[in-house]
Amino acid sequence: MSEKIQVALILGGRNSENFRSCQAATDVLLALQAKDYEVSAYGITMEANWISFNDLASLQNALKTDGFELNDESAKNISGTSSSLVIPDSLIDAHVVFSTMLGPWAADGTFQGLLDFTAIRYVGSDTLGTTVAFDKPTAKLLINSMEVPTPRHITITDKAWRRDPLSCIARATSLKLPIIIKPARGSNGLGVSVARFPRDLKKTIDIARQFDGRIIAEKYHKNSRLFELNIVEDEKRKPLFSEIIETKLNKKDSIFNFIYRAEKSDFSFEKATDLEVEVKNLMEEYARKVFEVLKLSGYAQIEFLIDTEGELLVQEVNTQPYLGKDGSFALSWKEAGKTYEDLLDDIIKESLERPVGLV
């Protein structure tokens, strides 16, 4: 029997974030091997089938392909793979699961629920934490209960929209235009757009409803500054804070949605260098409260904005951020003096100390 910690890496997923998960998995796999973990790899295809990768070298070569996406067809081109409709038995035997999957059916509590049901240990937040954080209206209710401010918003349910769309539009305009319209449960800016005029509202709501029947209309803070502060718990579950990263947009009066993110030359991630100590302390205070009230574990990405009047607001919470070496999450810890390999090592060590199941 090997004395090494056995880590099961999961990549892919049955959503549009599949390719980003595969990008992150390239870096995560190498980092875990560098830390001398015994790594096995598994995937979930776009068609929701499980793939076991028995030839890691072949998998790594496939992941190098630009824009690689794991689907039933691409899996056939990787040597040493086998497929199944259910969790592979060999995965269940791993000490801990490390998922790079993003978005719906991956970072929204559904995948975590599957692992909890099977009593499998994994990194990151549990079923409740991921479910609540992924649902923006529910997360905002809990965040506001801790007297942490978020942008003003209203929720439009699927039933309400089908029953009386004009009434829903009237409620949305109470926020005063322009308004950001987004899916209640979305990621990476998918389905997010701005309604600048009354005639835009139905169109933007219809766009968001393509991704989730339940949507959120949110006050648009024009030309606000965007920041993120990340948390990783140590082995005693004490939250540690990264450096603060600012997302800088090259186009004024823009929203950082999926379309904007597609062109990497239009934005950059940089360490925030001009924030006053009081603002940094307040960010940490808000982040700590949010992490606690949403029942998060392991690590999380807390997104903030500072509007043109200087008000600090919590924008969103992400329990499963993009974990690639080139992402803002990794950058925030690099700026804090932690190597990428040590960052992932810390995440695994915390999960090994935490009890499996309800905590």
C-alpha cells in the first residue's frame, strides 16, 4: 500500500465552463504531482458521463490542446480511458477529491451533494455552503443579515415572470435605470447584461432566463472599481487572507460579463496598491462575516466593488473560483508570498483535517 496521500482530480463538467475547468486542471495536476501526492484523474463530459484517465501523460497532452473541452468524443482520443454512468469505484478509494469544475452541476451544491451522499472527502465548501453561495438572491439575504452591504436588487422568479411579466418589469425599474440583469445561479458572467432603457428590460431578462428561470435585477454602479479578496483556511480552520486584487477594465462604463472576458487584452488583474488601511480592514471584516454566515469551508473568492461615492459593497461570493495558475485567485496568493504549489497543498491539508459530512 502506498503511504502517499491519494488525490482524485476531477475536471470537465456538463456546462459551458467545461473548457476552463480543463485549463485549470493542467496546472493543478502538475502542482499536486510536484507536492508528491499520488494523483488519479477523472472527468465528467458534456454529456454527463464519467471518464477515468489511466494514462496521465496522455491526458496532459490532450489538455495542452488550445480550447480543449472534455466530451464523449474528445475522451476517445485520450489513451487509457474508460467510461461509466456512475462514480468509478477507484475514485471512492481516494483520500480526497479535488475538483476544478465550475458553474452549474459542479459548483452549485449538486456535485458536492453527490460526494457527501457517498461519504467522499473533498476540498472546498460542503453542499449547503456551495448551494447558498451559488444562488445570488439567497446569498445576499444572508450577507445583508450580517449588516454587510450588497448592491440593491430584486428577484424575479420563473412563476412571477410567466404570470405577469409587466409587473416584474415595473418592480425592476424601481431600482432606477440602468440595471444589471443576471441569472440567479450563473458564473463567469454568462447571461449578464445591462438594461439602460425601459425597452431593454424584456430583452435582457430573456437573455438571463436562457441560463436560469430565476433572475436577479441589480442596481448598476457605473464606473465602480472591482476587487477580490480571497480566503484559505488553515488546518485549524482559521481564515487567512490573500492580497487584494483589482480587476481593471480598459473600457469605461462596461460590465465584466462573459463577452467582455472573452478578450483578455481588455482587462487585467493587478495587486491593489492605493487602498487605505481602513478600507482593507473593512474588506477583511466583511469577507470574514460572509465566509461565516454562508457556512463556507476551505477557500472562497469574495468579490467587492467600490462605487464612485466610495461605498464598499460585496458583489458576489464564489466557492469554486478558477484555480488555474494564471487566474486572479492564484495571483492574489502569489502577491501574498505563497507559491501556487503551496496554495493547493494548504487547501488539501485543510480538507484532510475537517470531518467528513455535516460540520
